[in-house]
Amino acid sequence: MYPTINKAKTGERIEKLMKSSGKTPRDIQKYLGLTCVQSVYRWLEGINIPSIDNFYALSQLFQITIDEMIVGNRERYICDMQYISVQKAVMRKRIQLYCDHMVAQAIL
């Protein structure tokens, strides 16, 4: 399964960011230069999501990264990647210990 964006949860997150910063849908419309406020309402309702340009602009407005704004199904993917990363670190440590042991044996 590949990572996808959850439109509804992303809309909820955008709405929380707006509320915490005191912004209204009309403020967002004006900030982004959108022709109608309905686009913002569609994001908040989870019908659509902002374009990448609008995500970028919103990330600047809210002072967060785009990744912090987007909600997706990536948790499992991240967990899998973290597991792989830990396994690589364990193998590197084992190799380093083996090499240190071999060097110590060569010195004696």
C-alpha cells in the first residue's frame, strides 16, 4: 500500500490551524488570491485538498511544514521504515564490533 492523503482529516487539520491562528475561510481566500471562498470550504469539508502551491503558501502562513499539515495513511510506512532503519543500525554496530575484535586480535 502506498501513502495517500486523507482529505477529511487534512481538512480538519487545516480548520484547526485556521482557528488557532484566528483566520477565517475568507481570510484564507484573500491570502491565496482565490476567486471564491467555496474552495476553502471544500478543503475544510474534505471534498478537495489545496493545490501544492496553496499547501506551500498555507505552510508559510501557519509557520509549519507541508508534511505537518497533511494527514495520510503513512504511519505504517513510517513504522516499516523505522524498523528497517533500526535493523541497519544494529547490523552496522555488529560489523563495527566484529572489526574492532579483529583489529584487537591482529595487534595481539
